[in-house]
Amino acid sequence: MKLVKQILIWILVIFIVVVSYYVFTTAKNFNAINNNSDSNVSSQNFDTVPLDFTKTINILILGTDQRSWDASGRSDVIILLNINPKTKKINLLSIPRDSRVIIPGYGYNKINAAYNSLFYSNGGVKLSIKTVENLLGLPDGSIPYFAVVNFKGFKEVIDALGGVTIDVTEPMHYHSKLGDVNIDLEPGVQHLDGEKALEYARFRYDQYGDFTRTEDGKVHGRVARQQKLIKALVDQTKSLRTIWKLPQISKAIADALYTNLTPTQITKLALLLKNDTAKDLNIIPFPGTDKYIDGISYVVPDYDKLKEIGKEYFMPQPVN
């Protein structure tokens, strides 16, 4: 009996040591967030905003076409998240990068130009946030948090999560003249690593392009595929949201992100949403149509409808 008790004690000690190691490693990795040097972000001096779980939380996700953090780029992916800490439900709005919007202080342009510091002297995260707030009719400060991820970081996170299974519904082939974009995917259900998932998310070289709304009201193109990819990741990674995978995942996230969320805040949000599935994700269709104006291809939003969406889904409000 004494031997059994000693064995149980040693098992408990070993378990505590192992868990402590994983927790320590995860915390250490998260503390490395923002150790990169994105000139579009770090130069803007963002203050830390306290995380308040008594009201809904808006986070702007910007996926940039930068190959590295020290290169300038535009926002290829623009996603606004609204998290309800009480219900753990998430509202998600993908804004097509070619949306014709008012850039505050400059007038109409494609929304992705707001991030480019070479195009606008104050271009970057702050101008992107102001542009989205203006588009949705939200008061200044309604989007207090942001996260920027570049291509390299996206691939690393997908690989850390073990890839993603997607039904590719059409042949996807494109090779740029400069050789910096190479996409080769065949139709069918397949498990994609980070490189192939990026190809899937970037592809827009078919009849639908970035965004097309057909007569039946359905949205097609890259924006729709990115939403499909997000839903697949939310569902397929639920089993990985455990302490055993956190060190590897947290390192990839730390390398991938530039954000004004602190490591502690990211951990709190991760724990809050750890049991979420695609059913907890409300994807809001973007109201707009593809159109040429002065020879330039745009997605022209329904501006009034977007103001309604902003008021209904993204206006900060108490949850208690």
C-alpha cells in the first residue's frame, strides 16, 4: 500500500513538473510577441488598452502582403471580429480589399491602401482602423485592438496547427511574372499545409476574382474562400487547444503577430474561446457589388447597409 502511495505521489509530481514546463514555455513564447520590427506598426506607438470582459470586444485583423516585417505592404485581408465575453459568440465581417471607401483625410480609394505607408504618410494600422470605423458608422475608439499577420507568419501558424482540410472546388493555378506568387491546387478534399493554405487563401484568378455577388445573392471569390478557411480552422483545431500543443502554437503565433494585445490578454481570450466551434461564428455577408469606376475595378459597398451592420453587430455594448 505504501509503495502504491509513493508511485501515485511521483506520478503527481511528474505531472505537475510537465504541466509547469508547458505553461512556462507557452508564457515565454507569448512574451516574444512584437519582437519583430514592422515599420508600419511599431512606429505608431500604440498604448495598451485594458481588456474589459463586461462589454463586447472589437478586434481588427489585418493580413498583409508583406513577405517580411521590414517591408512595406497593403492589407490583403481585412477582418473585423466582435467577441461577446458572456455568450462566447463571435461576429465576423470580411471587408474586400478592393472596397471603395473614404480614407479619412484623403477621400475615396481602395480600403487596402489605408495600410500602405508609402501611399499615405500616416498609412498603417491607425488609418486602417479609422477607415473601418468610418465605414461602419462606429464612434472613434470602437476598435481598440488589432493584430497584423504577414504571409510568412500565416504559413507558420497553419503548420503549427497541423494544417487544415479543405474541399477545393476548382483548379487553382497561377504563376506571377515576377515569380513571387505560385499557386497550384487541384480540385478535391485535401489536407493543406501552411504553404498550400496560403495559396488557397490568396487565389483570385478565376471568374469571381476577389469578390463577386451573383444574381442569387451568393458571394464568391477569395473573400468567400477565406471565410471557409476560417470556419474549417475553428472546427478542426478545437482538439488542439490543449496545454500540450500550446508551446508550439504559441511560438508560431508570437512569430506571426504584431498586435497591441498583451500576452496576458491573448491568453485570456484564448481560454475564453477555447471551446468555440464554427457554430459560434456568425459570418456577416458583406453588402456590395463589383464594379468598374474610371477603369478601375472596385467592390462598391452598400454604405447605408454597412452602417446598419455596424450598429447591430459591432457597436460596443455591455454584456451584463
